[in-house]
Amino acid sequence: MKVIAKLATVLAVVLLLGGSAVVDAAAKPAKGDKAAKKADRRGEVVKVDGTKLVISKDAKETTIETNEKTVVIVEDKEVKIADLKPGQKVRVSPETGVAEKIEVRAKKDAK
């Protein structure tokens, strides 16, 4: 009888500790979630058509929607989407949906 009582106590402790681990895991965002938030689209400007930006990467064109809240940065200066030129390499975030930020990637210095 004492053995059964001890086993029941141990089982109860294991279940309690295991349950709190499940709650902790649910409360913390997964590491992959942070990567998804920081993900972006990269490519080369093909054209700007009004509020739409068309970029190309690996011979595949993608049309990106923008709005009045979209920030466009070229050489550390905020500019308008119309200032983007074909051939510029850009990084657009977030990876999906309406662009929040478009940055022209800095050219690497020739050595």
C-alpha cells in the first residue's frame, strides 16, 4: 500500500511539472516566429507603376503593393516610390502583404 501511495505522489508531481512546461512553451513565441517577422523580399527594381513596385529575382517578377505608410529609403534618405529606378537592388519588408519599408541596398565598394 505504501508503494502505491509513493507511486501516486511521484506521478502527480510529474504531471504537475509537465503541465507547467506546456504552459511555458505556449506563452513563448517559437524561434521561427521571430524569423518570419524579420523576413523580407529582395530583388532588382523592374519598374514603378503608380503605387506598385515590380521587382525581379531569379528571373521571376513580383508586384508589390505600397500605400501612403510605405517608407522608401535610398542612401539613408527617405524618398518617394517614384524615385526608384530600374536596376536598383531593394529589400522590401515584410515578406508578404503591403510593403511597410523599401530599402535600396548599398553598393559594395570596389577594392
